[in-house]
Amino acid sequence: MKRCSWLFIFVFILIGFQPIQAAEQRTVIIELDEDVSSYRAYLELHHPFIEIVEEFDTLFQGMALRGTDAQLRALSQTGHLVHIHPVQTYEATTSKADVPFVTQEFLGTKAAGATGKGVKVGVIDTGIDYTHPDLKQNYKGGFDVVDWDDDPMETTPEEGEATIHGTHVAGIIGANGKMKGIAPDAELYSYRALGPGGTGTSVQVIAAIEKAVEDKMDIINLSLGSSVNGPDWPTSLAVNKAVEMGVSIVTANGNEGPANWTVGSPATATKALSVGAITTPQKSAVLYDSFHKKLIPILPMQGSVPWQQRRTLPILDGGTGEKELPDAAGKIVLFKRGKIPFAEKARAAERAHAAAVLIYNDGSGPLEASIEDGGQPISIPVAAVTKKDGQWLLKNEQTVQLAAKQIELQNRMAAFSSRGPVTRNWAIKPEIAAPGAPVWSTVPESGYQALQGTSMAAPYVAGALALVKEAHPEWTDEQQIGALLTTAQPLLRPDGSHYDPIEQGMGKMQPAKAIATPLIIENPLLRFGKIDSKQEVEYILVIHNVSDVQQQLQFNQPKADSGIRWQLPLTVNVNPHETKRLKISLSVNPDIQKAGLHQGYISARFGAQELQLPYLFLVKQADYPKAMGLEMEWRPLNQRGEYRYQIYLPEGAAELRIDLYDPDTLVYDRRLLIRKQVEAGLLEGSMSKREAGKAGVYLALIQLRTHDGQFANIELPLYLSDQMLVK
């Protein structure tokens, strides 16, 4: 197989952008087209002042080097190096929550009889405060690829914007003190790939994965993500290769829900176990309009007083908060998110004697924000609602009367949890779900805190997988993961219908049942791909009987639908310790079936275990993003410097145009790029500073003409700068 060629540069995050200084040293990662040892000899002879910081030969052939700009520029003119590859920024995205939570008991893992003893779990994150009394017993080591040393401590306030994320994740997996994690005897290793503020780059993540693989981790947890929904992004490919080398990798699905197609790399990796977030047992305030019989979920802003109003209240449109409000006594002021700070909006409503404040998002997904601004506490409740609910409230402003209700939230998919599927291969993501809203765990300086996000759900699954690995070391990695998937509990919406497969995958994990299961379906999420013409497609289920008695798997024939015909056996007998491969066929006539995403469940059972096997196929086209991941990065290591650009096109394009606009006035500025006959996947190239034009912040309008003659327009933000971030 031809090796992908990359030259990576580490980008280290400081407090802000700083121009490169002539004598400043930077750390870069290069990928080679020859053996690492041979290139080391070349460097030592011809470039003795360039320091070899690290060598990589597991996930790619390369080195981490440190030197001045002049030294690295001279090096870049030589052979055996390939072009500079742009990097994607990764973030540990969570938010604070107010509800304490005991980690183990909600999932009943104490009954499983396993504790994760002897299982090595690598946490690739912001580091770990290994001095925490609940973590120091299980902490065994790791590496810091941000500072390039063997001390993967969280970023402290003295070093920049302090972090807590990795410590919180580690506690969910393996805390063993006052708090007990899912696998309290697991061995914890920290690989710090995200620096101050919880940000890092794709190359840091890949380097951390390589270190963890070399250290022979059994499980790697990746509670981080990007916005690129593609299976062949570099971090996704690195995850796949690590899995092929025997490491189980658990990833957070992302916090960009509830829209479809929001799962991002590395959760898009074909061989990653991607995790969505569900709510933990808690009471939450919602708003209810009895006239329209509509329930509106709210997300209280950090620093807000509780929403406890019982009487019904009308709505007052506050716009974006730029104009003075009239008297709002006895009303809920509804603001649209805009340039005015949230606290300033709330204080304006407070001065107008409002009873409460709602702020709706101006984009998709939930709005998680704070009204803490250092001033006096705001005395009225302030909460966020989605863009959709905010627009509905405005439309019905004259008739809406809202009252607050307290409802019990449990086993519900969190609104922020990213949805699948994955573009190009149309995989169902997430595969499984676990608690993520909110979760109580360890934080630095011997503390505890509740956070929420799929970042919290992923370590639940990583810890549960450690339990399965301890209990059944004789099972393969695929069987261990399959046991968790096979025994997951499908979740229902409040109206009793199933959440979609791309929302929950197989459902909520149940570790105790996974350990005790007699039958494992290794790959229970049925993916049939994209169907453009009348055809029959197949999916092969791999079924393992891991018990000493015969098991019978019974299927219910899927409901008949026009243009769709299923073929599958109704009963399958699997002998003790036998593996069977079962073919499920699907015939689709796209001339009868409507275009778009089709998903649902095939019902089955073995013994007392009820199964809902998710399936998904795409007919012709769907509303998936046609372009994403647009970045321009300045590369000064050749004589004149150049911009490297990248953009990800899931299905390519007959023609691609990128025009730049002022993001505030929306006035056209210039054309940046035009390309024809672009192949699917990552498009990358270079242009001079003159060709790129003036630096600044822009709104990029991406115009695509697809290979089948369709047109699409996508708007993406673009930051253009000829300054580099330095270490």
C-alpha cells in the first residue's frame, strides 16, 4: 500500500499569536520517505545543530526536530522530506454542571465482579494531576507531547490557561479513593496532547497515539475532536492503524448536536468505538405552554439562579439586546444571540423588571454559556434555548404563556451529543452511549467537579471495556467490544419511540451484562452504504457463541416497505464456541424510495436478551455537508514562504470556487481559489502570499458543482494570517 506523505508542524498554543523571532526555536514533526535510522545519521552529519527530539516509526516514519527557523529552512530544501501538511485544531470541549454524581452506581458495574485490574488505559488529553489522592495509586506514567518530556501534568495557571479535562476523564475511568471510577483498579497512563486552554493539533494527537501504542496500552481514550466529518482524516487513519496493532480505542462522538452529520474526527474512524452522551438521573426545569401543548427544554446559563417560576408568563422580544427594553415586568425577555455579551443582555432585562431571560442560539446546536462577568449576581433566571425553539417562540409571541416544570431526566440522549452518520462511508456513529450530562469526577488540586459532554461519556465506555478485558482476556478485542455493543440497552424518547441509530447507536452500555453474555455479535450496526441504482447490497454479521451450550438467535422480519426487500434467516443456531457469518441482504429500488437517509432497526433476540440492530443506507443524495475543514496556514520554511490550504470534500466536485467576504458587512472581497475535477476527500495545495491576499478574518463562501450537476453553497469561517504560533 502506498504510504500517505505528510510533513507535520507542531503548533503550540500560547496566550495569543506572536510573530516568529529570528533566533526562536520551534519544534516540528517531519514525515520521511526513508528509514528513520538512515535519516538520523544524515542529520547528525550534515545538520548537527538541529536537535532530534523524538523518532516515530509506528504510525508513520518521522521525527520531531527542534531548531531555529534558519536551520529548519535549510533542512527543508534537502531531499527525503515531503510537503508541509496543514493541521486541524482539537479541543477538549465540556461545560460545567451543577449536579454531583456517583460514577459507578448508575450503571451497576459493582455487580460485574471486575475492577479493571491489570488493564492499561492511556488517556490522551490535557494531562492528569497524578498527585490527586484518588488517582495517584493507579497512575503509572505517560508522556507529554506538548512540552516533550515525561511529565504529563495538567497545565497550571503559571503556564497559561489552566486545564482540568484530563484529570476529570481519568477519574471516570479509574479513580480509586474517595471516589471510585468504573474500573478502580485499572492502570492509568497520561499522554498530554492538549496544552493551555485544552487545545492542540492533529499532529500532537497522532504523536500521542504513537507513544501510547509503543507503551503497549490495552485501551486508549480520546475525549477530543474536530469538526471534520470524514473517515480518512489523518487522525482517523492513525486511530485505525493503532487498532490494527492491537489497541482498543474509545472516542468521544462530539458536542455539536443535535444536528445530523456533526460527528467529527477521530470519532469518524472506522475502527474506533465512538460514544454518545446520555443524561444522568437529575431533575431539570423545562418550560411548558399549555395552549400549544409544547415542551421547551432550557439550558440554564452558568451563574444563573434556578428557574423556579410556577406562574405562566408571556414573552417579550428583546431582539439582539442592542436596543433599550421597554418595561418588562412579569414577562420573559427573549433575546437572540449576537454581539452583546450574555451578562449585559441579562442585566438590561433585570433593569426592565423582567421575570426571566431566554437567549436563543443563532446557529445549530445547544448554547452553553455563562453570565458571570465579575459584577453583582444577576437576580433573575437566565437560560438558553435552541435556535428552532427561539424562532418558534417569536412566531407565537402573542399567544405564548410559559410555566416552568420540573421533570426527571434519565436515559435521554443529551441534546449536545453529536449525531452521525459519517460522510463517504455512511457509518453509524455513535456506536454506543453512556452518561455524559452531567458527570461528577476528579479535578486538579484534590478537587471534584461536575462536567458534561461526550468527553465524559467516552471514559465510561473505556472503563467498562477495561472490566470486560479483565473478565475475559480470552476474547479478542473485537469480541470484547462486540459484547458491550450486543448487550447495550436501546433508549426511547419521551414519546416512546426509539432514538435514531445515528443518535444512540446500540444504546446505553451495560457492562455487567456484557461480561455475562453467552452470545456476541461482533459488528451489530448494519451499514449498507450509498445506493444510486436498483441493486441488492449485503452485510455480513459475525456471531460468536462464547458459552458451553447452543444459542439460538431469532430475527423478526423487518416491516415491508415499497421499494425495499429484506432477506435474512428467521432462526440461526450457533453451537458452543462456534463463530458464524450471517448474510443479511437488502434490495432497494431508488426510483421508488425517496432520496435521503434511511435508518431503523431489525429486531432480534437470544434467550431473554432483546436486540435492536441499527441499519442505515443512503439513497442517492442527502443533506450532508458537502465541504468542511477549510484552513489556510502560513509555512515560512522555504525561501519565500507559502500558504498551505486544505478543504475536505466528502464526494469531490466537478468545480470548486472559494470567495471571501467581510464577516460583518457580508461585502464581497475577492476570489481565493478555483479548482476543477476535484477528487473526493482532502484537497490540499499551496499559494503565495500575493495569491492569498490580505490577512484577516473572513467568511468563505464555498460554491460546489457536483459531478452529477448539482450545486451547493457552504459558508465557513476562515482565518488568514502570515504569523506562526511558536513554542
